[in-house]
Amino acid sequence: MAVVAGVLLLVVVGVAYGLFLRWVATAANRKGYSYWATGLFTFFFPIIGLILVALVPERTGAHRVALRS
């Protein structure tokens, strides 16, 4: 029973972490930054990635990355 509960907990935490990564990467993409680069950075440094997305200004013009569809 404990093994099943441990596996279930890992799955729930994994799904929640994946949704968090997607949310941060999507927020960065809306600001004009790379979805994949931000998602990968946030995978390894979640708190720093979240802070960076919150603080960086929106990119404009030629420096803006195309929106991921």
C-alpha cells in the first residue's frame, strides 16, 4: 500500500511540476522570449525562472521571438 501511495504522489507532483513549467514557459513566450529555452531553464532552476519571467520586460520589434502555437 505504501508503494502505491508513493508512486501516486510522484505522479501527482510530476504532473503539477509539468504544469508549472508550461505556465512559466507560456508566460515567457507571450512576452517574446523562447518557450523552450525558458522551459528548460525553469526545469533546472524553477524559482529563478519564475522570478525572471515576472521581472523581464516585454520584447518588441526584431528581438521578439515568434509565438509558439
